[in-house]
Amino acid sequence: MKNMLRPALVLFVLLSALTGIVYPLAVTGAAQAVFPAQAAGSLVLRNGALVGSALIGQSFSDPKHFWGRPSATSPMPNNAGASGGSNLGPLNPALVDAVKGRVEALRAADPGNTVPVPIDLVTASASGLDPHISPAAAHYQAARVAREHKLPADRVEQLINEHTERAFLGLLGEPRVNVLELNLALDALDAAP
């Protein structure tokens, strides 16, 4: 028994050190060397102050800002420690009520807008942390944002187009707009003389 136990324990300790210490340190070191910004969390800084991450959505409720996807995380929206969707099926009355409430809130914020509400403005993503919206969702909100900022609507539309990320290599993914970066660009317009 002793002859079998010793090699098993040595192998256990060796593999634990290799997979629990050496490998994570090597991967972290390589990531920090090759992709330092991404390895640090893709943090967004403005004037030396941390304003968020390009990878995690933030809640914007002020009518002068673009609003992102709803978040199903708890106990607060966009909680990176509780990533996950609502797991409500399409026929679940709770999901139907939540979507109706979100549509009503969007309509109340911009009563003159009669365009159909894009689905990504009323449903949460699978992670609950999505920082992007579709270009259609951004364009849906453009008139409200332009009015609140007292900007020409075509200037806000141009800003959306400038911040629309295209599919990777023209093939992978869908066009998308990072809400935080779009709102920061919008705020920079306000601050410009």
C-alpha cells in the first residue's frame, strides 16, 4: 500500500503545482506581454480616471445618454460577479411583462418615436453584461439623445456610425456599438468649445 500511496501523492502535488500555479502564471504573463490592455480588463480611462470597462456593460438611465441592453444580473445590473441571463423562456409571463415594461419606458422617454423597438433594448443578453447594442438600437435612440443634447440629429447619427464596430474580418460577428464609448464620445462633444 505504501508503495502505491507515495507515487500517487507525489503525482498529485506535482500536477497541482503545474496546473494550479505554473500554468496560470505562464498564461497570465503571456497575456500581459502580448495583450496588456485586454489582460488588465480593457479598462477605459478618461482624464486619468477610470470610467469603466469596454467589456462590461453599464447602466445608463439619463435620457441624454444611449441606453444599453437590460441586465439580468443581481443584486444590481451589470454585476460582473453574478454573470448570467434571466433563464426565462419566451412564453414565461415574467419575461413578457418585463419586455412590456421596458418597451413602455422607451416609449415614455421618446413619445414621438413610433419605430419598432429593437429587441436588444428590451431583452437581456445571456451573460447580462453585454456592453454592446446593435446599430439599429443606437439609431432608435438617436433622436432622443440629439434632442437632449441640443445637437443636430445627423451629427448624432454620424457619431453612431463612427463608433459602429464591424464584423471581424468582415465575417465573424455582427456590427455592434459599444455604449460606454459612444456615450463618452457624446459627452466629449458637449465639453468641446
